[in-house]
Amino acid sequence: MTTATHEETLGFQTEVKQLLHLMIHSLYSNREIFLRELISNAADACDKLRYEALDNDAIYEGDSELRIEIEHDADAGTVTVRDNGIGMSRDEVIENLGTIARSGTAEFLKQLSGEQQKDARLIGQFGVGFYSGFIVADDITVRTRKASTDPSAGVEWHSKGEGEFTVADIEREAHGTEIVLHLKEDAREFADDFRLQSLVRKYSDHIEVPVRMPKVEKARDEDGNEIEGSETVSWETVNEATALWVRPKSELTDDEYKAFYKHVAHDFSDPLTWSHNKVEGKLEYTSLLYVPGRAPFDLYERDGARGVKLYVQRVFIMDDAEQFLPLYLRFIKGVLDTRDLSLNVSRELLQQDPQVEKIKSALTKRSLDMLKKLAKDGEAYQTFWNTFGSVLKEGPAEDYANREKIAGLLRFSSTHTDSATQDQSLADYISRMKDGQEKIYYIVADGFNAAKNSPHLEIFRKKGIEVLLLHDRIDEWLMSHLTEFEDKSFVDVAKGDLDLGEIEDEDEKKAQEETAKAKEDLVKRVKEALGDEVQEVKVTHRLTDSPACVVLPEHEMGYQMRRIMEAAGQPLPEVKPILELNPEHALVARLEGAEAEGFEDLARILLDQAIIAEGGHLDDPAAYVQRLNALLSA
């Protein structure tokens, strides 16, 4: 028996209390996952010890055969999971088991829906695997000692999951960690040899560290009968204990790939697709990359976990090696195992290694090819796009070399469907282009309805020309870096002069010129009335139903981007819009016949309406309302 000293009782972080309550009282739909989570944690501890021992093998303390052991006691109703990995110090125990040692706990709690099956799947996704032990246990004891410390540095952590835990110093000869689960009455099914073995094979077969369980054998007499009291116990390895990614693809089943994904991504849903690749030659590495079916909670967090698990010749180096994939592919999960990086590599050295950029380039192309293949399955790709589309839109700005490939993977809303669902590719758009059309037309707005109903689309709808409807916050920034696709240039229909090229015949162009000439006096009067509120006034042929619209100069920042920048506190120079008038509209005809003050008020109303239709904000909304009321009551 070990004697506990320096014992103290501490309270859980508030959010952990809520989480434990939910796990203990609500999340019962997938109880068996607790074992996989504890084995994964134990395997990580062994990997970390192996890595530390590269520089100092004395840290093994003469026990270099890394392993995970699982025992049970059916009478006592306990399951014990132990490893001889890196172990924890007292401070680490309090940090890791008293709080959830990563961001996002509050976000996790927000996402819990009350539906048991969905909620249980969230556990691994949010990296709170240890706490899943409370799904089956009402009392958990952890004994641990950090490798290379004195036996007196052992620590015992104990909790019933009711809001507090105790931590005490103990003597512990072995380094590593031992977790004893005291099972609830309705979870005693897990204190069973066959049940535990089947769970190890189901969830943890691929883990490189051997998972061992005791095997009890009895001697038999000459007649084949078991001899009482002759029991001998040996340790039997239950899992395959081979790194899945080094096995040939032909030997692996889809189920094995999916199970491995759930291990590396801490996710309980299946991946959408994966790519397993071995490269030999100047560079030698094996990669196994996955596209998840759901977004992690920290996808948009600057310090969120991202990157692949890095191994060098099957020796674990780091969990989130973000140097091997660009930021816009941060949703990709998987493993990279290479011979070409030195074993004593640190994060800083890794960034300077010339091989890193070569591998990064190759993995980026592999990931984009994987997405291109996934795009052939419309339903699966739509699931991907709905989840990660806005992240992929960061690509053209970040990765110029692969801009064309990324553009082929983008999906947009369009006037072809008039649906907010972004499901139209640029290749689809080009296949539907009108004879003589040389440009890809798009419009950017703050929301789908604002884009769909923009006055700028009127001439395009009349002529049956498709326009992409861009309504994500990132879209204008995206289009500033995406200038062409398959030799077709992009044109914002709300900027610059409208040129439909060969789609308009010579008669139409001649009629437009004559109209512009006939309305020169009106244009001049409106410009004088509005003064420096507008950059220019002209007649337009882009409108069919609206009396006026505002247009920005061709290379000017759009309204959507301006609003985002201003909201972020970025000062921007003022830009005067160009006011375009529809000479065929009754309000413009009325404007032409108005005099003095009535003319100026109507001109300002048309300008204000055009700004509102564009999603803009008026400097003086009250003045606009007064002028409009005066017009309506006249």
C-alpha cells in the first residue's frame, strides 16, 4: 500500500462541473467510447516518452518496452488502464484533470443539443476524452509519476465526478499513469474479458503501442481436467500494434481507415474521404490525409489545433504539425511519416528545414486532388462545401501557385438557380455562357436577398446572362485575388462601365449613344444639384425596372469590404459613387420636368434610394424620409 501525503481537495472549473454533470446524467448513447479515449491518451503518453528518450534514454528507467495494460475485476466492478509512458507531475495532474487543458469548453457546452446520440459524439471532438470515463464510472482514481523523477514524486488524483477532486503525493515505483474506474452498477458489463478485448480491437487495433490484457491459464491433468490452484497469468497483446499508415493500401478496409480517422481526429463521425500515399525517391514519406465530415469548434480560432500528426520513421514527433499544410487547408486531418527530417527536430528547426516546403507543396496538391475527386460525388461535396467552403475561399489569396485548382473547387450561388445554396461551380457557369460572352459576371452583397434583388442584375436577367451571387463576408476579398478562370476574366457588375461585349449588337450600342447625348442636359443638372456627393452622373443601360443605381470605380474597394474594414477600426478614405440614371423610367422623366427645389429633392431621393438598394447606409436617413414624405404628399 502507498501512503498518501500532502493531500488537498480542489474544486473543478465551473465549466468542467457542467460537463461532468452532462456526461454522468445524459450522455449514454455511446458508452463504450470511454475505453478508446483512455487508450488514445495512454498511447500519446508513450509516444511522448519515446520522443523525449531520443536525447536521453535514461528516461526509460530501464523499462523501454512501452505498453498499455488493461485489467478488470468483475467482483469489485473495476477496470484499470495503465501505461508506462511519460506520466504527470503534481502540477500537470491539477492542470490536466482539474480543468480542460485546451480552449473551447464553453463553446462545447453551447453546442450540446440535448439529443443524447449527437451529444455523445461531441466528446472526442472537443478533446475531453478523459472525462468520458465518468459515463461508466462513478469513482475514478488516477496514479501517476513523471518519468525520470524520484519515486516519492508519485501523485494520486481521485474524484467521484461531483464537483471536486483530491490530489495527494504518493510513493510510486513505476513511471507512467494508472487509471482505475469504479464502474456504475449499470455499466458492469465492461468488467468482462471478452467485452474489453472486442472494444480494443474495434477502436484501438491500429495503435502502435501494444495493448495487453492478462490471460489466465490452468494446468490440466491426464484426463484433461483443470487442476484447481494451478492458475498462471501471462500478458497477451490484444491489438495488431502496427501503425496503420505503413501497411499496404490493399490490406486495409474502409472500416479500418474510418476507425483510424476517429483516433487521430478525436471525432465520432466518419470522414468524407481520405488519401493514403507513399512517396519514394528524392523525398521519402508516407501520408494519410482525411477530409472530415464536420467542422471542429476551433476552426476559426487563431490558436486552434491544426495540422497533421508528424512521425519520423514511426517515432512520434508532434501532434499538430501545421507547417505541412497551408492555413486554408487547416481542416485536413491525418498522419505524415517521413525519413527526411532529423529526429531531434524542434518546432523552430522544423520551420527552417528545406524539406518541409517540398513536403508541404506535395501534401497541398494531394489534398486538392482529394477534394477534386470528392467533387464527383455531388451530395458528399455539398456536405464538405457547406462545412468548409468559406475556409477554402481563403486559398486563392494564400496559395497563388494553386489558384486555378482552388478556383475549380469553389461553389457559388447564381442567378441560374436563384437559390442561396452555394452549389454552382465556375466550370458549370462557363458551360452555360451565352454566345459572344467572354467574361464571368458576379455581384457582391451583404446577404443573398440583397444580391439576388440588386438593380445591377436587371439588364443581365433581361438578356438571360448568368451572374454569380456572392454573399459571404469573405467574397469580396476572395475576388480581389481571383482575377480569371480558364482564361475568362471576372467582372463585378456593380463597378466601372458595363460592357457586355458581343452580346450587344451594334444597333443597341448606337441607341445607347443617342440616348446619352439626348440626356446630357439632365445629367448636367443632376450633377450640379448633388455637387460633391457623387463623383459623376450618367445615363445607363444596365437598368430596366429601377430608376437609378450607384456604381463604384472599377478598381475601388466595394461597399461590403469597406464596412468590414471600418467595423475593424480601419480608417478608409471617402469614396464618391457614380450615379447612373435609367432614362426610360417614369421617375427620371418626372425629374427631368421638375423645377428648382423639387428637382434637387427628387435627385437626392433617387441617390439615397440607389445607395439603400446597394446595401449602403445613409448619412442622414431623417432627411431622406422628409424628402420622400414631401414627394408622396405632393
